[in-house]
Amino acid sequence: MTPLATRVATAAVLVPCVIAALFLLPARGWAVATLGVLLVAAHEWAGLAGFAGARRLMFVAVVFAVGAALLYAAWPGLADGWPGGILVAVCGVATLFWLAVALPWTIRRWATRSPAVLALSGLVVLAGAWVALVELQSRSPWLVLAAMAIVWVADTAAYFAGRAFGRRKLAPLVSPGKTWEGVWGGLAAVAVYAVALVPLARSAGYGGPVGPAAIVAWTAIAVALAMLSVVGDLFESWQKRVAGVKDSGSLLPGHGGVLDRIDALVAAMPPAALAAYWFLGG
């Protein structure tokens, strides 16, 4: 089977399973299922961090313990999403990490191998993405897809814009294939996508006036999420370069590891969940 055929076959199995889980599982079931995926991603992160043997298993165990503690604390009301304090704390710290730590880390190409720094970074990144996905799904599976689509639209448009117009490299020492022209093309496509979603604002739970100010604000949020998704993509690419590997894992034939598929999503989901909490009602 050719590499392309392998990628297509894996996606043909994976995508329906994810969609089915997203729409058929209740919030608690979705939380437990995605916690399982989180542990796989934690195992891959530990590999990128250079953890082996007992240290690798210990990191996965810590991630599981944090996830289990959060579930225990929120379980009675989890069908309606996380308590506000948990959501704001976990997703807030994750969002700050992407803005204040991951961005300069990637720009400066910081090649740290500190176990403590890498372990804490992985915990913040993975916990933030998981809490965000559970929160969004508890509101509506469609909200998860709408948020994820921001990343997919940005990535797809950036690919085609980069191929057609790409001249200036975005970060040649981190991800040589990305160009500034691709980034601008992706952001422009996300702005169009955001405006196209405006008629659905009421059905998504937005109760304020849907005027020019609200449309501009929503479009700005969508573009900001797309920009963060680029940071997530570059950050994982840099971690792989420092680790000297091409992929984070080999679980998904033709695609690499779980982190390779969700690198952009993990950066965009925490602020997306915070935006939903603040603008659609806590």
C-alpha cells in the first residue's frame, strides 16, 4: 500500500470513530474516552522529552492522576461542563502557556532538555486541550466541530496559499515547508469562515446583539485561534527536531502519532473553550 493510500485508509477508519464518539457519547463518556487519547498523547510527549522506562510511565501516570482528579471533582455536574473554576484555571494556564511560553520558546528555538520543564509543559498542554474538548462537547458536539474547523480551514488554506504564492519562509529552522504567504492565506480563509458562521450564532447559544461589533469581535477571535494553532504546530515541530525524530509516534499508519495529528488543535482549544464560557454563558 502506498503512503497516500495508507493515510487515506487510516483517516477513513479514524474520522467516523471520532465523529461517532463526539455525537453519541454523553459528556461523561466523552470525557473518559478522550482521557484515554490523552494518555496516548502523554506517552508520546514523554518520548519527545527523552523520558524512557520508568520515567516515561511515571509521566503518563501523573497525567492520568490529574485527569482522574479533575473528573472526580466535577463528576456530579459534568454533564453540563466543568465548574467555572476548573475550566478557567486549567484552560487559562494553558492559554497563557501558548502565548507567553511556547511562542518565545519556538521563536528563540530553545533546545532545553530539562525533565522538569518538559514534564510541566506537557502536563499544561495536554490537560488544557482535554478540559477544553470536554467543555465544548458538553455544550454541543457541533461547537467542537466548529472550533476544530477553524484549525482545519487555516491549515488547508495555508497549504494551498503556500504552494501558490509562498516565497518567504515562516520558520525555516523549525518547519521548512511553512511560508508567511501560507499563513496569511490561512488567516484570510478563517475570517471568511467566521463570517459565514454568524447566522448560526443564536443556535449556538449567543444571546447578545448580532451587530457589526459582535461580528468583528467573533472574527477576531477566530483569527486569533488560527494564529495560535500555527504556534501549536511549530512548537511540536520544534520539539521533534530537538528530539531528533520525524514523528511523535507510529500509532496512526501514514500519519505518525496522536500528537502529530492534534498539534495545532491543542493550542487553539483552550482559548476556544474560554471564549465559549464567557460569550455563551458560564
